[in-house]
Amino acid sequence: MSNIVQYIVVRSDLRSTLNWPLGAVIAQCCHATAAVMSLHTADEATQAYLKDLDNMHKVVLEAKDEAALLKLSAKLHENEIKHKLWIEQPENTPTCLALKPYVKDAVHKYVKHLKLLK
């Protein structure tokens, strides 16, 4: 299980430019993560990830803005990488995306250019 990871990518401009409260930004990550886990409960890697709750490995990264987040989502979609793009309602604002749990080597190349969220 140690090589299974879940990547979460959130827009850094939500706080730096749009002045969202920290709690609201964290909630976006929670929404996206809960949604992607629900969508992929039957997935083998997701099941393995959830069998060891005390050792789950998540990495939270930042996309600089909406355009960067949407570009990443399109790239993931093109390569059939399962993820959930969270679009906050009623604003209809893309805020975050979460990949389903994957073996790190299968998806790291899609996110390695991103920095850890600060």
C-alpha cells in the first residue's frame, strides 16, 4: 500500500488573489476527495488505499489559477487518469481536483511540475 498515493491539486489564487478563507479552501479539497473516492469505490487501488486508513498518503499541490487547473484536468482526461474536478456551486467556479488513489509511478509524471500547496 505504501506506493499508493492520492494527489489533490487546489488553486493557490483562491487565497492569494481572491481572498478565500483558509477553511473554504480546505473544504474544496475535502469535496473533491470525497467525490472521487465515492465515484471509484470499486477500483482496486482505491480499495487497497482504504484498507489501511492509518497510513493513507495524500499530496496536496497547487495550481496557480483556474486556467492551470483546467489545463491539468484536460491532460488527465486525455490520458484516462481518473479524477474529479470540483466546481463550486452556485458560483460555477473550478477550485480543486483530486485523483483517485493510484500507484505513484502511474501518475506522478502528470503532477511533478506542481509545487506543494503553501
